[in-house]
Amino acid sequence: MFTGIIEAMGKVVSLEKDRGNVHLTLESELAPALKVDQSLSHNGVCLTVVETGDAAYKVTAISETLSRSNIGLLKTGHLVNLERSLLMNGRLDGHIVQGHVDQTAECLEVREQGGSYLFVFGYAPLPGNVTVEKGSICVNGVSLTVVDSLPGKFSVAVIPYTFDHTNFSAIRPGDTVNLEFDIIGKYVRRLMNL
């Protein structure tokens, strides 16, 4: 379980294909504090730490993860948003995030708005994956509030701190991002369709 509040960024230093899997090695300031078997969110994808070191660590993404997320599009040098799992005695500063990416979206537009940024994303509408204005959405692991919500399209406003301390500063129109829709909204949608 996560909150969508990014702690640090990691830099991909190597990728190794192994049948249907990809092993990723990342450098991060979090590396010295990580342990094998620990869950760590990578652009919103919960991956298990399989090796640790002083400055880098390794995780493995399986074919299911690669088919639902942008993890398979990562290349050496790419920056990845990182968040360690939620401590049950801590504050929930973002929203409830499972680390289970529902689907990807394409960045359609980035607009600077007097110090903040408006991002517009388009996605293939799937049953249960809905946004609502002023509701929560997780984009590349970042907990955000929806500004405008249309079928298959939504926008979010990003403050300068988030822009500077996540990989949002590198997102351009045409780029692929990970989406995790609000878990409460998904349950409500499922109950309404029963």
C-alpha cells in the first residue's frame, strides 16, 4: 500500500531481459535503506527488491507488469518516481494507492500556467476505470487531483515542487504514463454495475 507521495527518483543504470521478464538496476538515494523482499513503487508499479547495494538495487518486472505499464519502455538513464510502502502508523498524505497499475495513458498536452503546470492525458476507456473532477488519480505513482474529467481524457494540475521532484519535468506530449484509478471509485463503479 502506498500514498502517491514520491520520496525520491531512481535512475535506470541497466536492464536485463530474461525470457518474459526484465531485471532493472536503479541508482537511488534510497538504495542503502532498502532490503531484499521489500515492496517499492516504481512509477506507480509495486515491484519487489531482489538485490541491494550501497548505491543501487535490483527489481524484476514480469510480463503482466510489462504489458500494463510503461516499465517495459524504460531505457538506461531514465528517471523513475520511487515510493516505499506506507507505514501503518504514518500519515496518508496522498490517497490510497495499491501499486497496481490499471493501464497506461498518453500525454496529450503540457501547459505552463504561471508557475504551475496543466497536464492532459488520454486513455482507452475501460470498464471501471473512471475519473471524476476533484477526485484522485495516480499518474506515474504520483497522487494527483483531477481538474477536468471527460470520457477517455482528464487533466491534472502539478505544483512546481512536484514538477521539480518527480519525473513530471521530463513528460512531454506523446509520452506514455502509468495510471492507477482511485480504488474507491473502482469499487463504486463495480457495485453500480451489479
